[in-house]
Amino acid sequence: MISIEDRQNDTPKNVLGGALEACSMDPLTGFYRTGCCETGPDDHGRHTVCVRVNEAFLAFSRSRGNDLSTPMPQYGFPGLDPGDRWCLCALRWVEAFEAGMAPPVILEATHEATLNVTTLEALQRHAEHP
């Protein structure tokens, strides 16, 4: 298991090769609940894609058995609303992409490990533009 100190010593990179930026502090996201889409050996779901959820994606995820809208206080999960940013499992993003339901991606906050399961081009086609 990677300790917090070990993760702080490694500077995570985003899919563009720069420093990984924060995804969301409210709601607090990330597998390690740091606000960043960091990953490590204990993150089996690879929560590495920073997205801005929309109603279409939330409905899609719910239809696939992963309800991201309903709060689950026992897990410290507030439930997501359209417009929230969230560290999404890379394979869930790929599933949504293949179904034409991928939410917008924040490239600067998406961990480079995402490139193990999808291409930069696919992510760029769904990049959120300011």
C-alpha cells in the first residue's frame, strides 16, 4: 500500500504530461479523497478520469447499476448533481464513451494512468472547454 507521504513525493501527471490538477474539493473526490484523481495499487477501479457529470451520464451510470446521484452518507458520499466534477473510474468512462454517453473530461485533472485504457484523442474529443 502506498502511504500518503509516498504519494506526495511522486508528482502525479495528467494525460497532457503536466502536473495533475485538482478535480473537485466540493464534493470531495478521488479514490484517496484528496480532491485529485490520483491512483495507486489499492485503487482497483482506477478513479482517474476527472469529469463534469451531466444528467444524461448520471442516468446512464444508474442504468448500469452505479447510482451516483443518491447520497450514501455511510460512505461519505454526498450524491452528485449535474455540473459536479468527479473522479470517475476509467473503465466506466470508456463504457460511457462507447455508448455515446461520455461526460465532459477535464484533461488537466485526469491522471495519465487513464491512457492505459483509452486514447488521448478520445479524451480530447470529450474535453471540457472553458
